[in-house]
Amino acid sequence: MKKSKIIFCGLSHLSLNYGAVSAKFCDEIIFFDYEKKIKKFLNKDLIYKEPKLDNYLNKYKNKIKFISNLDSEYNDVLIVIAIDIKTKKNNQSDYSYIIKLLNKITLNSKLRKNPLVIMSQVQPTFTRAIQWPKHLLYYQVETLIFGQAIDRAENPERIIVGTHNGLKSINKIYLNYLKKHRCPLIFMKYEEAELSKMYINSYLVSDVVLTNILSTISKNLNLNWTRSIEALKLDKRIGKFAYLKPGLGISGGNLERDIVNLLKISKNLNIDSNLFKVFLEESKKRKNWIQDNINKYKKLKLINSRSKIGIIGLSYKENTNSLKNSPSLLILKYFQNNLIFCYDKNLYGTKVDNYDIKWANINELINKTNIIFIMHDYKIINKLQYKNNTNLIFDPYSFLNKKKIDKKIVYLNL
């Protein structure tokens, strides 16, 4: 019986999580990238924080190897390009690295007899333009979530596959891989699959934006939004997994990227709608909540140049070390001339851009600061006593139990 092999091209959060899960049911998983990047990862100079990832990589280490060249003869192997597409400052996709990888792979005649799957987040027509036999070229939609990536890769609700003609007729090696996941398989054309990824994210963004607006209405009327959440979750058309908790807009880069892409596509098609523009504007407006309140309390002299700032959580969400579009970066920017103490279990000790920050444990942070921003939901925050030296607590996501807070402390949430 032939051994099942997969080559994941490009080291990234995306490829490592899918590769680690695939090692459960495949005989060999090969991670390929350029030598410099492979060395950085193996030397732990390049870290992708994700719950369970290190455990899986260690558990299946005898099936996993890392290479920096593809000159060997590979037969009956599944080739997957699964790198996270970086975004520029304006949230537009940067395809330079995936194109660099594709150039190396597509020019290798020894590989062209194998199925090639694109799993990266690309725009419509990208896959079809790749120089590869179309009956061996596929696009697979990934729907990973930072902090839940292993679980999502291991237990997908469905797998969406793009083929050159939209039909199910696909290579046996790839089909055998797909069947291991034991979930519904949906087949469509390349462009339909590429757009489906963007459509999924646009629905998620619409949830986020609408939740923020509706929760603001409730708060301004002095009503309890959490009771509305209970009612909304029980409506099957909305559901228990909807994004119904108020937040600071969209972060992380992926959602923003797809909204920017859909805005561009709709403009090119002369579709007269401002919806995607509104999504971006509402997200930006929501992030301004931090700045607006900082300015307000500066005027009230609760915040000044001598204020000591504490930030609990720097990454854009818990269980990741990604800082992409993180609201905490805005806090660092606003207070770059103040003394700043930070705690983040996945970034502790890391140099963050050019900001001069002091890393501290949460107890030390609370004792040494008088303006505190709670950006992550660490359980310990509700076990601590917030001292008299604390003037102001920003808790946008309402992680903190208000009963823990002295009435003299100004407490702010969304």
C-alpha cells in the first residue's frame, strides 16, 4: 500500500495547523520553505502561538520533517500551498511571497504530475492563472480561527473545494485526503470557492458591526444588551454561534482584507453599494472608543503625562501572538511618552515595534499603574484587588466583574 504524503509549502500559522492535524491520518508530512525561514522556526526564532499546536507537532514528530529544497523526486504526493497572505497597511493583500513559492514549485517538472491545492486567501482568478495542469489544480477554502485553529482544522463543518469546471471529478490522492475529515464536501469553480471565503468573512463582519451598533442603542437607553443576546441566540436564523458580544471593531487582518477585496470587486463591477465601505468605517469608529475616552479623561485631568499605564493583553485576541490591527497598539501609540507596563502570556518579553514597554506580571502591573486597560479575558483578573492607586479602568469587552472594583475607580466598558 502506498504511503500518504503531503508537502505543505510555506511555513505559516495556516500550514502548521493543517499539517499538524493531517499528521494524524497521513504517513508523512513535509513542511517546505526557504532555508532561512526553516532555520528560524526550528531555532524557535519564529513562533506561531496556538493552543494544542506544539502538542500535535511533538506527538507526531516522527511523521513530520522540514526541508528547504524540492529537488528530490516526489511521486503520488499532495502539494498544499497554505501560507497566510500578509496585508499592507491599507489592508490590501500582498501576494509577493505566495508568487515566489509558486514560481519555485511550478517550474519544477518533477512535481507537476502531483495534485496542487491552494489554501491561502487569494482573490478570484488567482488560482486559475497558476501554470499547472488544471485537472490537478484545486482551491480549498480554509476557515481557521486564531485560538481555535487545531479544533477547526480537525473538525470542519464542511470543506469547500474549487475545481477548474466546478465538478467533483478530482484526483484520487486529494479525494482520499478530503474523505479523512468525514464532513460534507462542496464543489464549485475556482472563482466561486475563492469568493466563498470572502463571503463567509463578510457575513461575520456584518455580525460584528450590527452587534456593536445595537448594543450601543441598548446602553444609551440604559438597557441590558445581554438579555437581548439570549433572545437572539435562540432564533435559528441567527443562532448560538453568532458574534453578539460588543467589541472594538474588526481586527487580525483577515476580515479587513476580505472586506477591502470585496469593496474593490464591487467597484470594478460598478455595483452601487456603500455596504463594504460602511463596514470599514464602522470598525474604525468603534476603535475610536479608546481614543475618545482617553481624550475625555485627559480633559477631566484623570489622565496626564505622569499617568502610569497598564495593558493586560497586547495581541488582537487571546491565545495568539498576532498583533495585526490589534486595538492595544493604539493604546501604545497614545501613551508612548508615558511609563507603560504590559502583560500578555503569548508575547511576554517580546519587543513590540519601537515602543518602550515594561513587561510585568498582572499583580505587579496593577500595583504599579493607575490607568489599566483590560484587553484579554484572563481568569486571574477577577481574583485580584484593584487598589486605591487605580484611577481608571478601561474594560471594553466587560471581562471584569464590577463587584471587584472600588466605587472610587472610574470604570468604562462598551
